[in-house]
Amino acid sequence: MKNSKFICIILQISFLIILNSCINYIPCRGQEYTIENINYQQLSLKIDDYFKSNPNLEIKLEESNSQNPWKVDKIIYWNDLNIRVHFYIHKGNQNTNQSPTITFTHIGDKEFKSYKDINSKEISKELNQTYLKKFENDVLNKLGVNWKSNICF
């Protein structure tokens, strides 16, 4: 009888620990946006124009696309929040006119010493929403493209 109560208590505690680890956890990392009614080449021109008109915004990367020719990495710096923002552009399938996507992956300090994934439990739900809205307003909306946020499951 005592053993069964002990086992029941252990199971309840285990369940609570698992449940607690799942609260405020979004199962995918990063936020993906589909860019509508445009192909990758047109999007690339818009992104180039955006960075040319905002030269202090982009942090240059060493081009290492030979390993991942299907994506282009970008890093920008938000002075007002003192963070760097990583995102990449997925070119899509050129043969099927698949829409390109932009994935906002993570934020970090300017010195590249640490980072936190978007849509993860590393960032509070409220702060995560702040970053998403800022990315949508400061990047996607300023590109002048139609986009939709892809739900992560």
C-alpha cells in the first residue's frame, strides 16, 4: 500500500515536471514567412535595395553559400535594442516557381558571443512577440512585399 502511494506521488511529480517544461514552449525554432507573388530574383533585388538605403543596418557575413546554395544568410543590427538579428532567405525551387521564404532564426549580442532562438523557451513569450513584430515592421513591411507568417506546429 505504501509503495503504491509512493509510486503515485513520483508519477505525479514527473508529470508536473514534464508539463512545466512544455509551458511557453513553441515546438519549432525560428519564424518562417512566405513571400507571396514574387520570385527569389525579385525578392533579392528588393533586399539589396533595402540594404543600400540602410547601409548601417547590415552586418556583413563571409559568403559560405557553397555548402547551402539554397539559402542566403543575413545579419542586421538593431541599435535601439542593442541586438543582432539573424535571418535567412530560402530561395525556393527555381523550377516550380515556389515562393521564397524568409526565416527569422535568432537574436544575439553584437559581439557574437551568445544568441537565443526565436520561438523557443529561451525567450519569454512577450519578448518573443516584440521581436517578431519589430522584424515584421522593420524588415518585411519595408521590403514592400506581400508576406504571410507560417504557423509552426
